[in-house]
Amino acid sequence: MTAELLESVLRDLPRYGRIVKDYPYRKVWRVQVGEEAFYLKFYPHAPNRWRKLVRGSSAMREFTRLQWLQKAQIPACRAQSVLMGLSINGQRGDAVIIEAIEPAESIHEIMLKHHLAGTPVPNHRSLVIQVIDIVQKLGRAELGHSDLHLGNFLVRDGKVFLIDAYPIHRGGVHMRDVLSLANSAQGSATRADLQRGWNILGPGGRMPGRNTLGRRVYRKLMSKIYGGNRWFESVASGGWRGVCFKQFPSPRRWSRASQQTLDRHGWEHACSELLVKIESGQLKVLKSGGSGEVLDGQIVVGGRPMEVVVKRPRRRYWYRYLNEIGRGSRARRAWWKSWRLIYRGIPCAWPLLLLERRSLGYVTDALIVFEKIRGPSLATIHLDELTGEQRCTLFHRVGAILRRMEAVRLYHWDAKSTNWMVQLDDSTGPMPLLVDVDGVRNNWGTGEGLRRLRESLKLHKQYSADDEAALLRGYRPFRR
């Protein structure tokens, strides 16, 4: 591309390009001119001129670090030029032009696509080896990367490239960099992959039981569940206020709602219709008592019909009016516990909406809306209709979920069979999901959830000794 053509393209950038990523500190444009494409990373100038003068140009920083990667012969994007003082839509800043690697997908997108399809990644081992090799080459060149995650690795024709050079630093690969990569690959990599990376990039030997960096990432994610960001939004309707779910960065196969993108306006209209249906008794009552109601119905959010389950807790005892002060309502605690389980990789009913009605700051009424899970409960499923492999997979997964909860110090003291739903999947096998998270506690007691589940399963007429063995193997895989 000639300098004159590039200048004309930059003068009318919205015509030739589109925004791929839009953050306050950086905007990434993909520009297509004929058959030639490139990416333009635009860094707006900070309002604090002194801070900008001290830190220097972010675009120049990324440009020089891409040159470091090129000199170290590390497969990465190639920087073409850097532009200082560029103005886009009246906003001044600096930009770096990077060669486009196309057609390509990030490893995160590849893993997510195969997860949603229920199929294994065909070149999984090759991708793992190439990612480890890139990080190892960074260390040999005395370079490191403070933001290593699967989204920063592109795959084209089976070859892996590193695409983000701004977090590159001197001094070699730090342990924090390795833990960041391991935390990102936690749900996609096997235990053998993590051990291989630990032996090559880390000190080797037995891996630590918990990733110390995962706690900080988990707290950052949990701080966003009450709205005001890309994933959740505040909503209000008829004296009710709460928070709604919009989208999720890593959708789950067992939840259709997690694969959708919703908006606030659609939720406000759906909230008003839902409240009218609840007050007029149009929803089907699944359970009703002194502790509250469980309703079954359908809502339409942005033109998408969704089958939901509405839980409206009640204060059965007088002391609940006092002990909820400072703790939040039961619906708010269920919202918090559900996202806590999801971010820990534990499958449960997907929370969609939390609404509360207050008087003088005190919650007088509340409700929470979950996505309805299609399938029988663990207490009513006909086990004899399943094959031997499906029954083994089902109970092994139930035991593994309880073990995973206890690994992060979460315990379900009421994990009876009626609190589990089974989603039948022809590709991946039956998937158990928790539907009542009110019984989740911190440091309640090891093995309490397993004991309660085994007691309830004894009432199931088709529950056999082989099912019991599969459940215990899932809970304690390294014991006889």
C-alpha cells in the first residue's frame, strides 16, 4: 500500500474499516482496502498530560515490543508503522498499524466453538505444544507477557501466533505469567496439558492444588454481577429494581441463555409483563408454601421467547426479618451464589433476573428468575432407560461436581436428589445441574453434601451398587 493511499484511508477511516474492539483506553480497527487488510490499534491521549509525558506513547510501546518479538523469531503479528498524533472522529491519539493474520481464529474461539458443539478439538495436542513453545521462546529471549490468555493466541492453518505485544516486558517469563495462562486454560486444557506446561515453564514436580492468581480473577468477575458493565445491567419496573443478565464471555453448552445477547430495553419490557403475570396468577405454580413460591412460565426478551422458573421467597419465620439485615434478601443471595458457582465452573440453573421492592431501604419483596432446565430430576429419572455408560457418566459427574465445590471451599448441605436436574445430551452424555443453591455454604463440612445425596438416592428404586461406585469414583477418583 502506497503512502498516498494510506493517507486517504486514514482520512475516511469509518468508510474502509470497522471497530473490532472498543475500550476507553484502546480501539482496534480492521481496515480492508481491496484484497489487502490490516489492523489499526488506536490509543487515545490521556487527559492528564503529565502522566502521558511520563509513560510515553502506548502505540510506540507496542510497536517496539512487536519488533522485539520479531528479532527473537517468535511467531507473532508484524508491525508496519506507527502514527503519532492521529485524529479519529475528533479524538487525538497515537496508532500502530499491524499486519493482519487471516483467515485465523483465536484459541479461545476454537475451544468455545467445539465446546458448544460437543465435539473434541481435532488438533488439541498440537495447539498445546505450540503455546508452550511460544512462552518458552519468550523466556529464552528474556521477555515476558503479563496478559497471557487463550484469546491472545491466533491459529492460522494449524500454526499459532501471539497477537498482543503491549503487555510484553523485560526480565523473562515470571511465575505470574505462567499462572495467568494456566488460569485461562483451566476449563479447556486437560490435567495432562497443565502438568506438561508446569514441567516446562514452571519448576516442575507436582502442580499446586490451587492457582493463586485465580482468586483475584474470580473477585474481579464477581464484582460485575450487579450491573453497570457489558455483562449485566440495572433494570427497574413499577417500583421494582434489580439487575439483569445481558451476555457472557464464555457461553456454556448446558445453558441456551448463556449463548444469547440481551439488552436492557428488552428486559424492561419483559419485567413489566412478568410482574403482571405473577400478580394475576397466570404462571403455573410448581411449589407453594410458607417459604415461598416457585412458578413456571415464559417470557419474551427482545423478541426471544424463554422458558423460565421464577422463585419468590417468603419469610416463614419472624427472625428472618432481622437476620436478613446486612445479608441481603434470599433472592439476592441466590443470585450471588449462582454466579459464584458458574464462575467456578460448576453447572447450575442459569440466573437471568433479580428484582427487589424496597420500602425505606428495607427489602419487602424479592424474586429471582432462572432459565428452565429441560429434563427430569435426579430423583425421578428412569435410570433403566439409560445405557450402562450413560449411568456411569451421570453419577461420576455428580460426584465430580461435589468434589469441585469442596476444592474451592463450597459445600452444599442440602444436595438431595430433588435438587439436581439431568439434562440429556446425545453428544456429551447426561449432564447434572444444581437447581437449588440456597443450601450452598462456606466451610460447612467436607462430605456433607455427598452424605445427604446418598441418603436421598436410597429411595430411588433403580439406584444400584454400580451407580454408587460411579458416584464415589467421581467424588474420590484416587481412592479404591
